[in-house]
Amino acid sequence: VQLQASGGGLVQAGGSLRLSCAAPGRTLSTYSMGWFRRAPGKEREFVAHIRRSGWIGVNELYGASMKGRFTISRDNAKNTVFLQMNSLKPEDTAVYYCATFRANGGYYELEGEYDYWGHGTQVTVSS
């Protein structure tokens, strides 16, 4: 699965960005998906997870520092997963990656539970 993340850029603190993750030729609705980020000098960090379409139960899950500011969603007609980021802070500066969750994956916060990754898109938040 080849994933294409886009939508990053430079934004001032308090601003918003919407990231997109597409997979040409694949049906993303059948995958649970995640967003991670890696800030300079830090390990990759879990951002958000969305269950595959048809899941019964809680569909969206977030890292602690993203709750209330970030929203993960999917548009099956566009075969795209989005990450809406509001109230951005300088500490949100990172490369953001989307990934597909393993079919038999366990803990959604762990990057090892994801098998296919996009190349990432840079988000820079200025103070």
C-alpha cells in the first residue's frame, strides 16, 4: 500500500492545517489508519487513530496532547483520511506520517502495529 500524505506547511501558533492521506488504487475504508509525528530529536509519537469503516464502538482515538485540538476523519468517496489540526502550537512542529494498521494489530498507539507508511509531510508552527 503506497500512502501519500500532504497538506503540511508553515502556520502561526493558533492556526489550523488539514493533512490528507491518500492511497491511489487502494480502498482505505477497509483499513484502520493512524497518524504519527516525529519532531526533531524525538521519537515518533502517536497522534490519532481511526477505525476501519463499519467498526462498532469508538472510532477515533487521540494522543493525550491532541485531544480537543485534532480531529481524524475519513472520506470514503475520496478514499482519503484527514487530520484536522486546530489551535496549533510550536510544539506541534514535526513531520507527520500516516500509516495503515495491521489487520491483527493490537495497541493503536504503537508504531510497530502499523505496516505501511507514507513519506510524511512537514508541519511547522511559528510562535
